[in-house]
Amino acid sequence: MAESAPQPQKITKQIFGETYTIVGEASSGYISEVADYVELRLLDLAKALPTASKTKLAVLCALNLADELFQMKEVSAKANEIPELEERTKKIISLLEEGIIGDNF
């Protein structure tokens, strides 16, 4: 039997004073958590910039979230390099143990 695609979840959520209907394939709890996170970030910005328009706050929030994403991607890319470095280190240790490199360090 073929596996069926996840059913889209639809929730209504209030974010920064506006009501949004959000549809996604993730669970409604996850969608709600993401929406809450966005609202929290918007509220933090609104406290820091009390005279900024909602549009300006939304753009600044989007830039902050994109920055977080880029930083996480960079961390992830560096983490992917670790196994390669670990493997190279193991090979060097193995060569040392076999005496191929020499008896003196």
C-alpha cells in the first residue's frame, strides 16, 4: 500500500494584533509554536523600536530570522566537516602507531 502524503494542517493564529490562517504539512502544535516565536520576536522589536511601523518591524523581524537561519547553516556546515577531520586524525594516529611516520615525534 502506498504511503499517503501528510494532510495539511490549518490553524488560525493571532500574531502581533493580526489574525492569520496558517496552512502547513507540520503538526498544528508545531505551526502554533513557530507563530508564537515570530510574535515574540516582533514584540521584542516593538519594545526596542516603539515608534516603528508594523511593516518596518515585520521586515526587521524577517531579517533577524534570516540571520539566525544563515548562522545555523554555517554552524551545521562546520559540524559536517568534523567527521572528515576526525577520520583524517584517525589515519594519522594509525600511521604513527604502525611506525610509518617514524619512531620520533
